Amino acid sequence: MNLSRDLDRWLPPGARELLRRIGSCAGDLGVQTYLVGGPVRDLILGRQSFDLDVVVQGDAPAVAHAATLPDEPPPVVHPFFGTATLYQGAFRADLATARAEIYERPGALPIVRWGSIEQDLARRDFTVNAMALTLGGPRHGDLLDLHGGRSDLEHGLLRVLHDASFVDDATRILRGVRYEQRFGFAFEKLTLEALQRDLRYLDCLSPDRVRHEFERTFAEDEPEQALRRLNTLNVFSAIHPGLVFGPEKAWILEGFRRRALPPSQLYTVYWCLLAWGLSSMEVETFATRLCLPRRIQDAIADAVALQELAPYLDDPGLTPGQVFEVLHGRSVAALIVAERLFVRPFARSSLSLYLHRLRHVRLSLTGRDLQALGIPEGVLLGRILSCLRTARLNGEVSSREEEAALALRLLNDA
Ligand code: CTP
């Protein structure tokens, strides 16, 4: 089967040109190159693909050098790993020397040695990701499908290449769920059995690898689908016993996603939502399991603290100043999540009040202004500023003049 027509149809001209050049320069060096994995799958599915992953049956860095035009930036080459990245305008291609992998123990990164395209495809996660397209020469666009990937694509099936696939690399469990939800596929029966049988091998993965898979899941178009599915397949409870992602969280996450927050803030919100419901001790073990960055750890710790504060905040008699005192300095992501998940009505409105009004309240007077009024720099000035802020929040002062008058009264009383 030849897919050069699909290459023309689904790849932008610049990407096509880059692939042709790689294929023909490799041909001049006497080596064969292939487009592999995700882009081949996407091409057959009729989806645009911007990742150009190329396997070279030979020295990938040498091909990358040969395929770089004099006026282009030099390729970024890692000779030890046999990889190179080529840039052409807006496009980039990742070249890798074909390899075979041996997994010495579950979860560990494999031992790699150079191999053939067949070996390179045989080490991959799912049949639909284990196809290759010949680049260059008269067979340009020929499909190499040794594991039935095309038929599985047609039937919407995710199938591992061998029974120990998830044991070798349990990140494939999370990857598989992403593909399943992204494409609306189903796990083939034996693959699903293997996945459920091998959940315990998630324990063998390093924290960084697990976290990376979460982040890739967050980056999906509809992450709530994959997160829900990870929950029902008991993947979450295998990663951390307290981790739950039910329909309510999914619904709330969808709402956040539609708000189009910047990704870094959005992901912090996602982490808080995921961690919601964990106890403070569980949050610590969860953060350690995934080696979460400090910023995320602080946010999820705030999410837990807010749950503990809910009974206190659920008091209609609290003044805005008291609400501010409790919530000031907490992660906004945690507050946004708590606002949606609090069930106590007054606690919820206290949060909304803080998020939408109190945290934006500013005094008219600055510390410098107070000094100009004769209040010396130091602890007293700090105390007066804080009293002014509380008075402003509670509506007891509302202008610069009233703030100044109150400041002077406080100075006299001090
Ligand atoms: N791969 C694998 N096992 C893994 C990671 C990657 O077999 N644990 C292989 C798959 O063949 C995959 C390719 O490496 O297609 C590239 O990996 P990646 O870029 O993560 O996958 P894509 O299929 O391109 O995924 P996505 O569409 O999510 O970018």
C-alpha cells in the first residue's frame, strides 16, 4: 500500500519537502529512512500531523547533516543517542537511528542498541503506533505494517504488540487511555486484560515519568475524558489510593478548560482538582510519588487546607476583613477549585467574595503616604496599613481622606 497521496493531502508543503529531502539525502548516503509512529497513524486517520518522527536505518546524525541546506540552522545532534533534530522554517523533524530495546526490569528505561526498522517497530507500544512509511526513492510512501496496525486503526482497536508490554513500560497504560479517548477507540480484549492485570507495574515507574504522563493527559483536547477513564480503570487508585476523579470533577474540569486560561495556570487548577479530597498526609505522599514542582505542591496543599477551613468559612457573620485574613496568600488555582467544590453555601460565597472582589481591593494610601503623614517606618506602620486594609474591606473607609483620618487616629491611639 502506498500513502504518498495522503502525505500530499495531510502534510503542509514545507513538511513534505523536508521529508523528501531527508529521504533523498539518506538515499545518497545509501541508507533508508522512514516516517514512523504517530504521524503515520494520523495520516491514515486523515488527521493533520505536525510531529515528524523519522527512523533512519543507519546513522541519523549523518543524515541530518547531509539534509541541512547551507542557509539553514545546523541540526541539533546527540551522537551518543543516535538522534538529531532538523529545522526547516516552521517545521522540525526528529531523526533517530533505528534501535532495538531490551527491558532489564519493569519500569526501567531500556537498554538500547542499534537495530533494523523491523526491530524498531517491534519495540513500540501499540500496533497503531508501529507502522512506518518509506521515505525517498521509488518506494516513497510505501507502508510498512508488520503488526496489523492499519487493520486495528480501521477497527478502532488499541492492541499491544506482546503480552508483557505494560510490564516493560507501564507508561503505556496512561498512553493507551489517552489514545482510546482521543480517537474514540477501544482496547482489544487481551490488551485490556493485560492492562488491568499489570496495573501494579505503575509502581515501578519513576515519579518524573508518571508526572510527564499526567501533563500529557492534561494537554489533550478533552482531558476530562481520559482522566475519567483512568479513574474507572483503577489506574488512579494504583498510582495513589486516595486519588479519585469522578463525574463531578470531570464536569468542573470541562468548565475550567472552556475558560481558556493560560496553560500553566490551567494545569495548576487541574492538579488542585485531582488532589481535591486527599487528606493533608495523602497530599504529601501524592506530591512525592509524582515529584511535583514546589509551585504545584503549594497549590494542592492550599486546596487541602481550604477543605479544612470550610466549616470556619461557612459562617454568615464573617466580615469581609475576616474572610480576607483567612484566604489571603492562598493559591488562586486552589481557590478557584474550592469555589466550585465547596458544598457549604456560606463558605462558597465567602470564597466568591474573596476571589471576585476582596483580593482586588487596594488601599488609596501607600506606606510612603503614611510616612509623609508622620508615621515612622517599622512595625507600627505595618500594623496601621493592615488595619486600614481591613477597614477598607469592611467598607468602614472608602476614600483617601478617610484612610488618612483613620491612620492618624490609630497613630494617636498607639
Ligand atoms: N512509543 C512507544 N512507547 C512509549 C513511548 C513512545 O512505543 N512509551 C513510540 C510510539 O510508536 C509512538 C512514538 O514512540 O508513536 C512517538 O512517541 P510520542 O511522540 O510520545 O507518541 P505519538 O504517537 O506521536 O503521540 P501523540 O500523538 O500523543 O504526540
